[in-house]
Amino acid sequence: MNTALPQIPVAKPVLDEEEVAAIRRVVLSGWVTQGPEVAAFELEFAAFVGAPHACAVSNCTTALHLALKAVGVGPGDEVITVSHTFIATANAVRYCDAIPVFVDIEHNGFNIDPDQIEATISSRTKAILAVHQLGMPCDLARIVEIGRRHGIPVIEDAACASGSEIRWGEEWQKIGKPHGDIACFSFHPRKVITTGDGGMLTTANPDYDRKFRLWRQHSMSVTDQARHGSKQVIYEEYPEIGYNYRMTDLQAAVGRVQLKRLPELVSRRRHLAELYRRSLHDIHGLQVPVEPSWACSNWQSYCIRLPDWLDQRETMQALLDRGISTRRGIMNIHREPAYRYGHTHRRVRNLGASEAAQEKAIILPLFAQMTEEDIAVVVDAFHEIAADTRPRGATG
């Protein structure tokens, strides 16, 4: 191993003195839990994506839980989704004592295959949970049409998709508009913008938004701000079971700074993704990600499919030996011990495309601070590894 080579992580958040100043302002205000910064972040995020309502919560998993609960998912119900996603997607379904119904992804991408959704619908189907995997919008127009035709709510797991866009009718719109019934976002450090951890729900339905705000704070009938700001004594009530799913003002203050950065961060990521595309296209058998004509990714991650003759683990280790971090293709939930047995989920079709993506895809480093020299280091290393293992007769 050449220790002089640079260490390139797979992801890196953009944080500097502006975020530090925002946190300092909140600390000195004396109000650090959910309060005015959260309210401001919600308004600004709603305006950015074009949603009537936005509600901040502790993370995207709690957002998914509240979204499923709001549309009426309960014990014994089924939710159509993918296995090829982070485990939180299915966990949120199980929090409702419901059953995830796993369908396969598209062979030429990493998102749910709309052609397989309709055949999975049953009398117990209460929601379709579509994932915008790696920041690439799924075929939402088709999915929403299926949902509306069958009277089934569509929830968007938009954990990775802050800043991504989709062509809706004759115009480009932000993911989170929302186009389905509810969209759920993550602000984990691996995402394009971060609050350390945190989530957001957007919706056009005021009743859903009211429920989110009630449930995220133990179903308390009066907000902290209203109680503390009142000149009369208020006794709150708890009309139903709720949760501690709040975002803090410390997180929201960071989120407000990050949101201002978002357009520039996405623009930079799109530039870097294009550099990867141009530099990797000549490797025999390698597949780079492609945006459909109606989608514009934020490139939260850059995931490639390896040629058949390149072993995933060996390739990742060879890159790591050169100081380059990667991640394997997205996990398959049905292969995890917690979901290995059928009582936790239902799979009505073969999941071959999902399994192939997990076994043959790797995520390359991509973050806004990467330079063109960093991209060149990754690309050169990959070409070197491919050349060392290329089978006889293969070109590129």
C-alpha cells in the first residue's frame, strides 16, 4: 500500500463557521429544544420544495413512521415497497405492526419497478412506499397514477433526495412538492445537507400535518412555545399516544444554513457526477448510473455496477488499499437476519435485480469538497484495478 496516496472518504458533510455561528446564536438564546428555529426551518424548507406544509422531526425513520400512521397503516396491513433500500424503510412499516411487501427494482436502475406494483396489490394494501434511491427520483408519475387508480396513498421515502427534481407535466419540480401524499427526508451526515441527524415531512394535506405535529411531541395538546409564552396558567392534555420525535433548535439552526447551501451543493455534485461518467465509460462491462429524461438527481451517491469479471469485495479492498473508501451496493432487507423469515414481510416476486445490485454495485466517493484531482485519483485507481483483472479478449 502506498501511504502517500490521499485518503478519500465516500462522503463528507459541508460544515464551517456559518453553522458554528448559527449554533452559538441558539445556545445564547436560551431555547435549544424545538422552538422558533424549528418553525423557521420548516417554513424555509416548505418554500424551497414548494410544499404547503413541512414538519421537522428527529430523523427520517420517525418521519416514515408518522407518515404511515397518518395514512392509516395499522396491524396486519400491507405496504408495498422495495427490499433494495436501507433497513429503516421496512422497519417503519413494522413499527405500525404492518407487513412490508417487497417488489423488485428496475434492471437498469436502483428504484422500484412500477411494472411490478399492480400485481402485488391486495385487499390489505394500505400504502405504497416508494424510495428515491441514492437521490435518483423514481418513476413517481406512474406510481402515483397506480395509487390513485386503486385509492392507495403514496408515501415517498425521499431520505436521499433533498434538491433532486422531477419533470411533472410541463415543468421541473423539486422532490417534496409533494407529488404523492407525503414525502419524508433525512438530514443524516451522509445526505447532501445535514443537521447531524433529523428529518422532515412535506405534504399538501393539512390534516396530516396537524397529526405529525401532535404525535411528534407526545400528542401534547399545547406546544412548549404556547405554554411558555402564555400569561395565564395552561394545563396541557394528552388525548392519544404520541412520541418523542422532535427536532431541536440547535439542529434546525444548522439546517437553515445548510438549506441555503443546497443549490450550490447539488450543482457541484452534478458536475462531479458528469466527470465520473466521462471518465469511466470506457471500462468494458461497467455500467454508470443514467438519469431518465424526466429526472434530475442530486447525486447523493454515485453507484456503479461492476463488470461480471470484477469481484465486488476484492475491488472495494483494492480501492481501500489505495486510500479510497467505497460502500457496497444498497442492502437487501429480505437478506438481513431480522427479515429472513417470512412472517416479517411478504415477497410476491423474484428479487433478482435487487440481489444483483447488492452484489455487483459499489458506491464511489462523491462529496462537494472533492476536486477534479480527487476524481482523477479514484478513476485512475479503478482503471488500474480493472486492467490488472481484465479477462483476456476484453477491451476498455
